[in-house]
Amino acid sequence: MSADSDGERVDISTDADVVRVRQAVRAFALRAALSIVDQTKIITAASELARNALVHGGGGFARIALIEENGRVGVRAAFEDSGPGIVDLERALVGGISTAGGLGLGLSGSRRLVDLFALDSDSRGTRVTVTKWKR
Amino acid sequence: MSERIPVVKIGRVLIASIPSDLGDDTALLLQEDLSKQIVEHAASGVIIDISALDIVDTFIGRMLARLASISRVLDALTIVVGMRPAVAITLTELGLTLGGVRTAINSDRAFEILQSLDVREEDDLADLADHVS
């Protein structure tokens, strides 16, 4: 049994699901006893990534879990969609460039808000995983 | 499940308190409602209370910035009040500067700002009247 087997899955197919993802991440951040600022950061990042999955990926799901590694506790949120993928990853991560009329800060901004950021995108979809450790 | 956020009117000021679980649709509805009501009531100010919000992401941030621009065009000043410290820290790190959005610590402060603007406007009008006569 892996450490994150008790993770929660939230499907992302509507606007209201983005709110649901935020609520789920908040619950896990509280359980991990993250500071208020760190809670705010991981919830904000999750909100951006959930909306990305909805708007760019045509929907998908999030999996949120409490993790423990080398005596550290943290929250991990993984997002997966089966959209067309990000064509130019480097540009998407530089920030300030938007393909959906936004500010283009969603991906680059959420990377700055977390401790670990892993992104993997191809023509079958995009997978982003973010982690915030308790300090 | 997009609900409407109630807008309260006090004098020439419109006040809306954002609920904690703000959905994108609700945010867009508020933008429309406020724009309409600014014109309907000839409002001079709009106070948006975000103290219940535990996050402001780029979508909500953009909505606030757009509201500020819309109200400016309609001759009203939008003031965002009650931002939590953690939200301010996160917003800045996210890269959202909210340039062009007036903020105040609380509604009392926002009212003072709006009142001083009204007084200044009246002074200007009085000056103009003196000048003309």
C-alpha cells in the first residue's frame, strides 16, 4: 500500500468542479498542518491547474493526497486531462503568454507557488503534479 | 449552479461581498450585475469585499481588474477591501500585480476614500460656478 492510497479523486468537468478541487486541497492542507500562507499557495496553484485542465484539456480529474517522505509531510495534487497537450512547453512555462485570453500566468505562476512541480504533456493529454511540504 | 451575489446600495455606493467558494460563473455574473447597477443607480463607488476569499487566482484577479476598468469607464471607483495577508503574498508571487485596482484595508477606509472624492468633486463644481459667475 502506497503512502498516498487514501488520496481523494475529484473529477473536473464543470466550473463548479474547480471550486470542489479547491475545497479538497484545502482539507488536505489543513490535515498536513501547512501554514496559512502555504495553504493559500497550494490552493491557488490547484485552482489554476484545475481550470487549465477544464479550459485547455476539456476536463479531466485531480487526485489529492497527503504524502510523507523522509519524515516530511506534505500535500500533493495531481491533475490529468486528455486534451491536445501543450504544444510549446517552454513558452507555456515562461509565463505572460496566453492561448485562452488570460494573463498566461496560470502555469508559470503555479510553479512558483509550490515546492515541487512536475509536468508531462503529449498529444494524449497533460499531467501536472504539484507538492507543498510542511515547513 | 451559478448563484448571484447580492449587491447592497448605500447612498451612491454599491457593496458586494464575495462568498468563499466563488465559482467562475458567479464571478462573471457579478461583473454584469455591478456594471448594470452602476448605471442604474448612477453610483460613484463600488466596494468589493473579498475578506471571505481564501484565495485569489488569476481568474478572480482578472475579474477584479476588469471590474475596476469597467467602473472607471462608467465614472465610478471600485475599491477592493479585506484582502487577507496570505492572499496578498500569494498574488504577488503568482505575478498578479492587480495594477489599476484600488484597494483599502476595510470598508470604513473605502467609504472615507469615496467620500473625499465626492467632496472634491463638489469643490470642483463650486470653483467652476465661481469662475463662470
